[in-house]
Amino acid sequence: MAFRPHFLWTSLGIALVASLILTACGGSPEPGVLPSTSGATGSEASGTQVDPEGGVSMTLDASQASHAVIPTTGGILKAEGSDGTRYTLDIPEGALLVDTEITMTPVSAIEDFPFSGGLGGAVKLEPDGLFFYEDAILTIEPADDIPVENQVFFGFDAESQGLYLAMPVVDSAAIQIRLQHFSGAGVGNGVSAEVAKALDRIADRNEARIRSEVGQYLSEQRMRTLLNDQEDNTELVAQLEAAMKSSLNDVVKPRLKAALSASATCEQGRRAVQTLLGYERQRQLLGFTGPQYDPGVDLSDLFVKLGRKCLDEAYQACQENHVIHQIIPAWLGYERQRQLLGVADDSGTSDYGWQLVEKCLRFELKFESAGQFDGYEGEGAIQSRVTSSIPLRFASASILSARIEGQAPLVNENFSIVMTDDYFNVCQIENRRGGGEFSAIALAPIVKSQGENSVVTDLVLAYDPGNTSESYRASCKQTPDPNPRPPLIIEPPPSAYWTSMYKVLHMLEVDTSGRYDSTIVGGDLPVAPAGPELPVMPDFNDPAAVQAFMEQMSASMGEDAEAPSGASMPPFLLTADTQGGALIARGWTIIGGELFATLEWEKNDGELGLTEIGGFKLFHRPGQ
């Protein structure tokens, strides 16, 4: 009779655990003109939209909205309104700190629009408040021509509490507007008396008033250049000089003073730097180079002081409140600003920021999994349980390769096989545990905005669970008691029993995109050294190789063993995938404290007789 081992069913209680990880990954679109996609994304719906603070009521043509991710190398976004007005937003290289998704939504109407000739065209631009380190240019091609002398350039944002006069590109016959920040801009058809009235409406809004006077001056200069008008503009120049002095004394200096105070916040510092940069760009554009217009501040020194304040603030939030997603943007933002401003010596603040990032992004990932095979043909069981505790650290040779990663031993806590011979004698089994190494390849938080704040809503973990190497030695009688026939000894080489069960049940979580530089799922199972007694383990996806292996095993057992022509390996070993790719864990429960997140599961395959219960727990350990 051919001997065929049977695996007996047994039960195992399993403690569930959960866990998770994070790593900042991201791709950059190609520079140049980016394709835009139309739809309501970015502007939620058409109809009247009121700026939450700006007091500007408008009707958005949301079905014509366009959006694209613009890289730091610059790009172009285009849109067209339902009336045929065309819009082109040109963002130059060096304008953005990071790759940014931009949305441009045509405006079809503005309530109480102050210019009698009507709206020539306008767009709402998002994200609101986005600051440009180099001016972006918005070009508008209205469906109906507007005479040069009637072209009124305007903008709107939350802080201005209404419309203000925007800065045109003076040396361009096209309708082009300079943008230092978002949220919207356009052109109207109006006369000079209406422009003066519009200025009167914003007289009590100091910064908007100053901005409007600069816009009015540049509009006058553009019109006179295009119409070859040599009329004296001494009065307008004097008005502009007064506006620039007011901007310096009433806006720039107070913000700088507030930002440099001991109680200042990072937001106050950011606002002060952007205000100063905007003022300096206006000075250069208008030619106001005299000492009376000099703010008397070393921009590089100011930037370094305020940059350290922002880094400290982000680390404090990380350490005290487990806010893990702000430290990297704070550090990358500082680095990008430093490059744009040409700050070579920052007194070690860049290295200081790196140290804070590394201290903030320290985690401990705990993993536990127990797999069970309910027997060959429903008659037996294999059980294997593993655990691992992985320290995760932020590591990188450069900004682009930064990731949170870690490795640790995969400990095989328990392994057991129960089998009988053809006479249902229980074989005597010497079970041998065998572990491997667990690798957390990359961890990334999924961050979404909630009002003015952002929160982590999920995590993505790319990992390699490792290959276990369990083995056993079985002694089976082969005959009814009390037949004295020598027992059959079965001692196969180590195999990845737990790993095979795990990978079969988690096959739908495999990422084969090639983005992760590690072979995670499949590959060769652990192989015992070749020798005269035991053959090398076969490719279990090849039935012929499996059959040949079993025949070699039979021959190695000696002349007393009968050829196991009907023998086979547990079916989950035959099903294990050999294609490379990382396993991806999603769908975490975010707790947000020291125990930051958990993930747990129970999986089974009735046809294969497999069950696996396991999970992750992610602990945040800043500074530890």
C-alpha cells in the first residue's frame, strides 16, 4: 500500500493585534504645459458662491473648471468659460514650493459688479491663499472685445473683503494680470469714474487700498503706452509714492515686528515673509529704490529665524499631540524657500530641521499572525504563528529618497503538524520552528483637509512579511498494531509554511507596479543544502517537479519505504504566487495618540482549508 500522510485538525487560540506605518512618496509631473481636465473638481458646484470672508458673491461656471498638478518647474493651466472666454494661467519655474494641484473655475457673474460695461471674464483660483515666489501670469481672452481705455483689472480674496484693483502686465497688449497669490482675478469693462468710485469703496481696507493704488498706476501706465498718450501723470505718481510709504509703515513693518516677537507663531512668520517678498517685488517693478522705501531688514536672517520657529512648532505638535504629517512639509518648505531665496548659510537650521524630522518620525510596528491549514482532504492541520516588533525610522540619503522603513526578525512562536498513516496511526512528530525577517519598506499617511485643518485619515504600508523556514521529522508506523515493521521516517527540508498560507490569503493586496525595490510575494521557498540524503525543494507551481520530488523523497527513505505515488504537498504550498511585488496594507483605524493606528483581519479560503488571523499595531515614539 502506498503511504500517504494525513494532517489531523487541531485548534489554536490567537490574540489579535493591529498595526501600521508611514512614508512620504510622491511623483512629480513633467514640466511644461500640463493637460487640464474639466469638471466640477475643486469648485464644488455651480451657482452662487460666497467667499467665506471676502464678501464677494459670484456665480461659478463649475462645469468648465480645469485642474492639474503644477510642478515646481512650472506649468500652464487652461480653461474656457461657457461664453467662449478663454483663460491661461502660466506659473513660472521657482514660483511654487512644492508640486501643487491648481484649480481654475470660470466666473459667469459677480453680484453688484461695479463696472457698467459688464464682466469681461474672471476666474476663481484654488487653493485659496497660495503664495507665488515668482509672479504667475493670468491671460484672459474675452468673448467680446473691451477697449483698452475701459479695461479694468481686478482681484478678490478672503482678506480683501471685496474686489481690489489688480496689477496688469504693463508691456503687454494682451489682457494679462500679475498674481502674487490666489484666490481670483478678472477684467471688467468700466470708465475712470467707476474706477475712482471702486477705490473709495475700499478706503477703509488699508492693504487692499494700497494694492489697488499700485494696480491703478500700472493700468494707467499700460493704457498710455498702448495708446501713445503723453499726458502728465505727476499726480498719480505722487499718489503711488504715498501708497508705497503707507504699505511699508502700516503693513510691512508691523507684520515684521509681530513675527519677530517672542510669542509669535509660525503663521505670523510665514505671513511676514510673504508680505515682505511681495513688497520688494512691487518696489522692483515700480522702480522705488530710494532709502525711504527700504524696510531695513535682512531677508535671509529673517527667513532663518522664522524658519526655525516653524520647525520647532511642527516638532512640538508631533511630540505632544502626535501630529505626524506636518513635520515633513515644514522641513521641505523651509528647504525649498531657502533655495528660492538663495540663502547659502542658514546657521545649521537645515540640519536642525532634518534632526527634528528624524526624531518626530519614530515608530514601533507590532505584527502578529497565526495561520492554520485544516488538513489534506479535510482530515488534518498545520498551524504556524509568527510575531515581529519592528522599529521604524525616517531614513534617506537625499530628500527624494526619504522614507520611513525598518526591519526586524520574524519570530516563529509556534509550529505544529499532525498527521496519520494509512492505518490512522498518529505519527510521532518533532516540530521545528523557523523564522525569517520582516521588512517595512515604506509607510505613508493619507492626509485630507477638514476645514482649515488637515488630518491623517488612513495609512499605506508597503511591506515584505518575510519567509519562514519551518520543518519537522515524522515517524509513522505504516502498519496496524502490533506489527513490528520498522516505522517510516519523513524528514523534508525546511519550507515556508506560514509564509505560503499568508501570501495565498493576502494575494489581492500585492502591488506589482515595481515602485518598491524588493521582491515581496513569492520567490523561491527556503531551500535546504543539497546532500546525498534529501533532494532540493521543487517549484511547487510545477506538478511534474512536485511528483519528481516525491519520488526522490521515497528513494531517500530506504528500501523499506513504499513508493508514495499518490502523495502530494499541502495545496496552499502549490498555490503560492511566485510573482514579485510588495504587500500593501490599507484601511487603518486612526487613533492618533501614542497608539497611533491599528489594522486587524481574519481571512480564510474554504476550498484550500486555510484560515489566517492577524494584525498590526503602530505606536508613535517621537524622540525615543
